[in-house]
Amino acid sequence: MREFIQWQSEPLLKQLVGQYPVVTLTGPRQSGKTTMCRMSFPDMAYANFEELDTRESAATDPRGFLARFPEVPFRTRFSLFQNLLH
């Protein structure tokens, strides 16, 4: 099994997620952003919009897709979804 080091920014990420409805994590490709988020929040639902099936599901059944993320307030989900479609 692979071992991962704890990122220096992980405590700040957890703090910000507790304070804001949406937190954006940016950085270069393959730098560990997704891995850090998934390891920091293992119980949160996850969607990868680089996967064609995920994008198609969101586009063809937006209500069903958004229902997968009950921990995100509806207004935030709607705003994020609208931005993804444009």
C-alpha cells in the first residue's frame, strides 16, 4: 500500500471547508489536489467531470446528478452546475 505524506495545506483546507460553502483548490496537473481532497474528506461524494459518463449524467439528468450531493446546499449546487454547463 502506498503511503502519503500529510500536505502542509491540509489543515487550512479543512478549516476553510468548515467556514465556506465552496472552496476552490487550484494547482498544476498531477500535483495531488484530488488526492488531498479525497483523503481529507473520505466521506464526501465525489464527481470527476473529466469522465465523459459523469458529464453526460449531469447534462441529461441534472436533478438526479445533484441529488448525489446532499451535503452541498441546493443554491451552491445550482450555481456550480450552471457554471459547468456554460
